[in-house]
Amino acid sequence: MVKISVEVRSGTAHFDVGVQAESIHRAVSLVRGRYPRAYVQVKFPIKPESFFVRDFAPQAEQIELEEPHEKTAA
């Protein structure tokens, strides 16, 4: 399991989500499934100390909003 940050943009809305999944590809797929009309991309750099999830329930995947407020494009 891995944990990454994913950037989501839809119109003027812009926010980040934290995703825990079996792979980076699966994490991006989960976010695209939740926000099908949005532009989705992995945020870099990925923090190596939090990339691999050690204590997890088997098959547990989750999406968490990292910043609960919308960012507007500058």
C-alpha cells in the first residue's frame, strides 16, 4: 500500500486529496472515479517517509480531503 497526494482541478476549484491504495495508478484511478470531470494528477515530490503504508487493513483504500477549502487559480 502507498499513500500519495493528488491534485484535483475542476474549473476554478483546485484542491488536494490524500489517497491510500495498492499502487499510484490505483490511487489516481480512485480519484478520477470520484471526480470524473476534473483534471487529476499526482503531486510531486512524493515524501519518501510517508509513501509506504505499513499498518493497514488488507484491501483498504481511501480518499481523504487534505485541504477542506477550495483554492482559486491565481
